[in-house]
Amino acid sequence: MMKEIFVSLDENDLERLKGWFHSTSENEAVRSAIAYLLNNKVYRDLLELEGKIQWEGNLDEMREERL
């Protein structure tokens, strides 16, 4: 589901975004930037869990069950 909003952005910033994300439109550039920020946040949150979760299991066994 998409929601339409209106924001005011600096033209130079918008052009930089378009260049960074190789976007042809302003909407595409803004959507790409938001997706990039959200994905990086999720990645950083996952990295914070490193070493905090105990893994119990055998990946080889789990893979055999799928085949």
C-alpha cells in the first residue's frame, strides 16, 4: 500500500540523491533513499545481535530434510 505525501526538499540535495541512486525521477530517488536507510537500520540491528543468540541445530541435517 502506498501513501502519497508532500515534502519540500532542497533542489541540490534532490539532484545528489538522483545521482547516488541513479534515479531518473525525484520520486524514485526519494523512495530509494528511504529504502536504503530502512535496510541499513535492519542490518545494523541484526549486527547488534551478533554473539547474543545461541544457535542449536545442525544445518546439514536441516538441508537434508528439504531435499
